[in-house]
Amino acid sequence: MIVCKFGGSSVQNPSQIKKVCNIVKSDSERKVVVVSAPGRDEKHHQKITDHLLNLATKGYHFEEHKIDVSQKQSYNAIIKKYEDLCKDLGVEEEIILYSLKQDLEKCPLTGDKKVAYFVSRGEHYNAKIICEYMKKEGLNIELCLPEEVGFILSDTYLNGKVLPQTYENIKNHFTFEDEKLYIVPGFYGITASGDIAVMSRGGSDLTGGELAYALDADRYENWTDTNGVYEVDPRVIPSANVIPRLTFKELRLLSSKGFNVFHFNAMLNCKKSKIPINIKNTNNPEHDGTLILSERVPMEDLVGIAKLENMASIHIQKDMLGEEIGFSAELLKIFGEFGINTYHYPTDKDDIAILVEQEDLKGKINNLRRQIEKRLKTDNLFVTYNLSIITLVGIGLKENSFAIVDAITALKEKNISFEMFDMSPSKISFHIGVSQAISDIALEILHEKMLNNTGG
Ligand code: ASP
């Protein structure tokens, strides 16, 4: 049994929804379909979820992101989107549009409850329309709303967490009688007190992951608009291959900010139950995509190379710091107090560097420096901006850490110097810090030397 989730780009307009219907029809094992709200398309430059957020926050959402779209424009865009979907898919529009308008115009809620309710409408009405369309196309499919299924979330309305009774509720609700399929709107659930709550952005991945886990699916398919996970960023290296198989751990190590193929929390329960996740492309369903597994036999040392940009290094010097018990703990505590996430900490007897996202230092660096100097009586503190961290990942590296020699040699041959080097304790990833100005070239060199021959 397969649970398949279709993201915003897969359900953004009628022609995409037709593709989704064909995909569902083409494999009778696809029994549970989770859908997002419509994403952005050629006519609508914003996602429906963002328009709904804009409406619920009286225009603040787009204003905050410096996007010039008023509350009224958002309202019109939402209504138009669902009107077009109904028309083009031949779905009876009157009741759907009437109740959507009622929901948006007559909502008695306030604060976060109102925002959660509004944004949930994106998935809610999309699932209704897609269900009607699929029925018309001959599928024996039933709409399962999270509030009916008992998809229970904590009452943190805009960042709801799935509560344990949800799993039992799902098992009881989905009986699969009469060869039936089910369609579920993603992203939202209901609190114990009966209010609508949503999970974090991209939360339909979580709905799919939780359903796959609760129903002990054989596979969780995550349909999107890319062929899978690439061995390196294809925007930098267009010839990059899709990685056919990788482990959850490898995917996590390869991911960096900006990588948004998949919501990580959705993996946790699938990983626990060893349910493979298949990332697939709605626009190219023949492609095998990427299979994310709990284990795999490594055929190669390296599976991919990630690059994290806009990093800064805070290098601290103090004589004898290596002997000062609690120094690093206090240092990390200070970063924590400033709400700054710390990445790597290369260290030596009298030196330590902390790598952070430079964005996180904005407006904080002077105070941070003062606190560090005052509390730790440091000798020097240097900040270097515009660094990139290149991370080489592969479970095969554990058995062959010499592979890293090839990487360093390749950089040396092209005279690319590096600022930092670090091996993870699990020995399956290596981090090389380079100046951002040469990071694309470094990535090309490493890709050419380490991955180009393997065909991914
Ligand atoms: N529609 C929601 C969002 O844009 C959830 C999702 O698409 O997964 O974040």
C-alpha cells in the first residue's frame, strides 16, 4: 500500500491535477492521496496559503515580506483560483464557492485560531475539488477530512504537533473496504478542543508521513516538481545526476538551507518504521526519482556534495583556553542566549572557532562580542564573513576515509585553498570551509573529481 502526497506545484492548476489523477490511476497500490493547497502558477505569483495568511493577518503577511498585495487582492486571487479549478475540472462550483466565501467572511474566530482556520482552507477546498474530479474520472475515492479522521494536533495553532491518539484514530478510520481510495487534505488537523490548527509550513509532507506510519504503508511517495535529490545543486552544476538511493541520514547531511524538497520531520516516523520514501516528479512520472531508505549497501564512497553559503566564523583566541574547564560550554551558552545556532567548532589548545549563519549575527555582533570578552576574558576575537561550507556525504566514506584525499588533491591541483576542514564523528561527512567567492568553482572541481564518473 502506498501513501502518496502531492505538493503545491503538483496541484497548482487543472492540468497538474489531471496529471495527479493519472498517476493515482496508474498504480492500484496508491490508496491514500494527500494534497497541498495550490502553489504558485503562471497567473498567480503567490501560493494560496500565502494569500490566505495575508487575508487572515489583514495584509500584514505580504507587507512584512515587502510584497505589494492587498488583503482584497488576496481574497480575489483565492476565489478566482477555486472558481477556475472547479470550472476547468468540471466540478460543481456553487456549493464549494459558497462555503469558501462563508468561511472567509463569517469566521467568528480571532488571533492564531483565526489564522490557522483561514490557512487550512487552502488544503481543505483543494482536496474537496480534487476528490470530486477523481470521482468523475471513475476512481472509487472518499474524502477524509482531518477533523473527521481525528488527526489531533497540539493547541499551538500555527505550529501544531501530532498527538499520539492520531495514529489509533487513523488506523480505525481507514478500512480500505470495497477497494476504496482516500484523499486527505494535508497540513492541518484539529485540537483536542475541536479547533482547527495547522502544522509548520510545508506541513502536508507531515500529514503524508504520519499516515504512512500509522497505516504501516509499504512506501511513502512524495510527488513534487523535481526528479529527486541531486548529488550537487543543479543550479550550480546543471549536469548533476539525481541520487537514486540514499539513507535518511545521508539526506539529512546533504540538506542545507534552501533545500526544500522535503519536510524533515516527516521522515522521522518513516525512518523508525523503515518505510521507504520515494521523491518523484509529477511532471516526469516515469523517472524513478530518489528512494530514501533506512539502510543501503554503499556502492560508492560518496553520494553527494552540499554547499552551505553565507556563513561566518567567529575565531576566539585565549592562552590556555584548552585547559579551562567549561570554557566551550560557556561560549556556546552565550550563542544560545543570543538565539544563534552554531554549526561547527574547530578547536585547538588556545583557539576555537564557531561557525554560524552570518544572517544570525545581524544587529547582534557587537553585543555578542562584548559578552564573550567580558565573561570569558578572551585575548582576541576575529570575525570572518562570506564563507561557504562544502560537505561531502556518503555512508561509504566510513570504510574509506582516504577518499577525502582525492578531494583535497583536486582542490590543490587547481590552487583552491581552504579555510577550515572538519570530519564528522560518524565519519560519513567531511566539511571544507572555503571563501564564498570561490565556492562554486570548488564545488565544480569536487563534483568533477568525485562524482562525475560514478553516474550518481
Ligand atoms: N500549503 C502549505 C504551505 O504552503 C502546506 C504544504 O504545502 O505542505 O506551507
